[in-house]
Amino acid sequence: MTSDTTPALILAEGFAAQVQRWSRQTGADEASVRAAGRAARLVSMALADGHVCVLLDEVADSLEREIAPERLRELLLQSGITGTPEARGGMPLILDDDGRLYLHRYFDYETRLATSLVQRAATRDEALGPGVKARLQSLFEADGDDPDWQKLAAAMALLRGLTIVSGGPGTGKTTTVVKLLACLLEQNPDCRIALAAPTGKAAARMTEAIRQRDANLPLPPEIEARLPKESFTIHRLLEVTPAAGKFRHHAGNRLPIDALVVDEASMLDLAMATKLFEAVPDHARIILLGDKNQLASVEAGAVFSELSGDTSLSEVLRVRLADLCDLTAAAIVPASAPAASGLADCAVWLTRNFRSASNSGIGLLAGEINAGDAAAAIVRLRAGADESSLHWIEEGETQLGEAAVQRIQDSYNGYLMALSGDLRDRVAVFRAFDRFRLLCAVRGGLRGVEALNRQVSGWFRRSLEHPLDPGERSEWYPGRPVMVLRNDYVLKLFNGDVGIVLPDDAGTLMVHFPDRVTSFRTVAPLRLPEHETAFAMTVHKSQGSEFDSVLVMLPAEHNPGLTRELIYTAITRARRQVALVASEAILGRAIQTATRRHSGLAARLRELPDPAGQ
């Protein structure tokens, strides 16, 4: 549980006190009142840690006096403020039959999302046009006798209302989607397709990636012209309203679309996933793309990870896929054993990496991290089996050592050289900056984002000594990268967008942001929404990005956020090289620690009947 998140703790204490007042007002005895207050505090704190619910056993263990979970259940149900799934009314707490305790709102989100998922999973397209199979065959070339899971994923999305595609970097998720969209347009030239992602940065990368794949595919002009040319943040797609947490598009005012593709779906939290699914028309297809091994959302829930776990396929679907893809049904063997999620026939894992060799240093290390095999990962790093792609700086002191500092400076030398040239060549400046990034596991401490940004900024200013630098009293200097931390829909800047301070044509320092329409958009520094320097960024903020090389900085002490998913996400941001600064103890413990988020989504899915009766 979170122990150092002061705002979360303050909210939890306030909620617990309010629950106790409500409980007393119902006439509950003091034992029930105390139990309800403790439970309310813990479930509120659990949300801050990304859990959707808290387990009754954990609440029982946390009480000052030892109490059995069965007795705690009785006390909570007698408190007057705890309901059950069948009789929840306006109760602030909900306790299900399996001992999961929720805030009412999050139980409601979970139930609504499960209902939407089951309905969409039951949607089937039984009448594909005659040209669709030919288009599918033309876009996916035969590759031996083994099933092409990219092709199978596209075929599944043509046949189903919900498709979940999980794969690591380089496994072809974007390529698969572009080909799928071409097939949808072959089936229905007027198909209205929306592309979305949780962050502005991820949406921009999706737009660019689809444009690149589109240019390399043999598509007829009429289909190419109809492919979507822009991706939206989910907030922008749903259209934010002045009312907090409310959108223009919702269950009562659906989006005018026939298909939705969501990239980087591992960042979807429970609340946003619920609101998004409910805003999509019942007939529309939803395709979720992501990497089940990456970090989950900062907010409560791990929706993509839960939904992508069950890759089981029914015999009915395998026969249909075999027909579309010219295979035998027996050849279509999923990548994993059924996970009993209650959501079969929807998920595909892409495991073949087309970007780099399967035996590359980064790829092998990523596999060992996913398996939780800390010993093998450490042996690989220490042996330097692939020195061109992996480098371990084994140090664990609070103060950074000379080797780590030198590696950071060497890695940013290319950017420094670009800034020493013509600053009007903004494309070259951005390319140089995007070749490398310093990724941190934490924000605070000498190994965190804040301290390292100050350190690198100071080194840059001393090294560059640019005539346009207004001096140390100003934070605005040529070459300073800044990351936006809050959406600004007027300026069209979104959380995670990165700009660079450069002179405009008149010599005035402005913040330049990449823009596909005009190449760059300029914003005056004083107009920027909340922001921070971005030489270093957290691993969470790096999701959806790729760089030629990264340096991953772990803290000197363990904290609960150090997990294998964090390490995996960090190293897979690199196309070519990874440097890792960490002690063996901290690294090994992180690799052995899997993210665990309490949720009942799978249970809610299993409880619902299949609308199609299958």
C-alpha cells in the first residue's frame, strides 16, 4: 500500500471519517463503524496504488485486533454503508462474494465495462464481401507453412466486434492495423474509422507510423485516400466538456464511427476504458493495440493486461479464420493456454520481432525480464554478451558515480553538437535530441528526474555558452527540452508532448513543437501549460516513445514501483542500445517483482451470459 503519497493519504483519511459518520447515522454498532472506517481508508489508498479494489483478507490483517475475514464481512454488511452486487443501492462500499471490496463508483465502472465487452465480443460479421479475402491475401504475403499471426489478427478483427492485439516493439502491430483498415474499406468504402491513443505523444506517433506503413503498401488510390490521416487523444475524441470528468460523447450520445483503433492501450485505466467503450456505437468494431508486458496505467486498473490474457479460440472461429487465411484449423494454435477470462475469441499475441534479430541483446534481456529470471538477466548484463546493445554500470550509491555521469554526457554529445550548429535547422536539432533519452524510475532523489534534469541542464549551459542564452537567472535557454504536463486544448498541447526552446526567425526564443501540418508550431514560453525540463523523464512518461539508445537509471533504494514491467518498458524504448545504472540487488529484486493489481474484471466477465448463446 502507498505510505508516502501524502495527498492520497489525506483523501483516504477524510473519506474514512465520512464513512464512519454515515455508518453511525444508520445506527450501526461501534465495531461495525470502526471496521467500515478502516476498510474505507484502505480501499481509498488502494486506488492510489492502481488497484480497483482491496481484498477482504488484507483489510482483516490490517486491523489492530486479529479478526477473521468472515467476521469482518459480517461487520461491514452490518455497518449500513456496505452493499453487495445484488443489493448495492447507494451504498458507498460494495463487497462481492469473492471478498473484493470496492468504492461504489469503481464497482460500477467494472460492471459496465464487463457488460460492454461481452456484448461486443459476441458481435460477429457473418457476411464479408467477396473482395475482402482477396485484399487480405494480397496484403499479407505467404510466409512458409507457419500461421501468420499478423494476418490472423487482421482476419479476427474483420470477423469480430472486439479484437485485442498484444505485441512488443517491432512485432508489427501498426503494420497489421493499416492492412486491416484497408480490408475494412474494401468491405465498406464509407467505413468511418477513428484512431486514438491515451496521450498526445502516442497519438502523434500512431499517425506517423500509419503514414509510413501506408506509403509502403500496394493499395489502390481509392482505399489509400480513405485511410484515416489523424489520430486523437481519447480525451479529444470524446470531447471534453467544462464539467469535470464529463465528455460530449457517452452512452447517450455515441461517436459517429464504424471502427475504433486504440494504440498504447496498456495505458488505459478502468474509468477511461469504460467511458470510451460506452461512447462507441454497438455496431462499431473496436481494436485495442498494446503490449501486455508494459507498465499499466497510472490510474486504477490494468485493463489491457487482463483482456489480453486469454488467447483461446473456439472451433467455430478457427474454421472461419482458416478459410479467410488459407490454413487448416488445426494449424491455428494460440500463443498461450486459456486464462479463463470469460472473453475468448478476442485476443492475439504477436511474438515475432521484425525490427531486430530474435537473439539480439535487448530482445533476449527483455525475455528474461518478462520471465522474472533475474539470475539470467544479470549474467547476460555482467558478461557483456552483446556489448553493442547492452551496457551495465553496476553502481548503487546514492550519489552518481563517474562512469554514469560520463555515460550521460557522452550520450547527449550528439545533441550538444547539433545545438552548436545552425539552430534554424530544427529538423536536425529534433533528430539529434530524439536519438537518446535518460529514463528514471523515480522523480525524487539524486537518481530521479528532477535532480538529473537540473544536473544535465547545468552541464548543457556551461558547455554551449550560446549568445542567445539570457543567463542563469532565466530558465529559458536555447536547446532546453520541455515536456508538457497538462492538456491545453486551445494550444493543442497535450500531456507528454515535448518541445525544444529555439530562436524563431526573428531571433526570439520560443518553444517549438513538431507538427505534421507546418513542420513545427511555436509557443511563447509564458503561454505554456504546466511543464518541466525533459532531458530526463520517468519510464511512465516514455511509454509510446522509441529512441536509438536509452540510459535507464534505477534508484539506490528499493521502492514498490520497481517492477519487472517497469524495467521491461524502459529497455524496450531503445532500438539499438541500452545502458543500465543499478546495483545488482536493486535490479534483481525489481525483475523478480511482478506488478499485482487487484481487480474483479475477469470475475465480472465470467458472471455475464454470452449474448450470442455460445
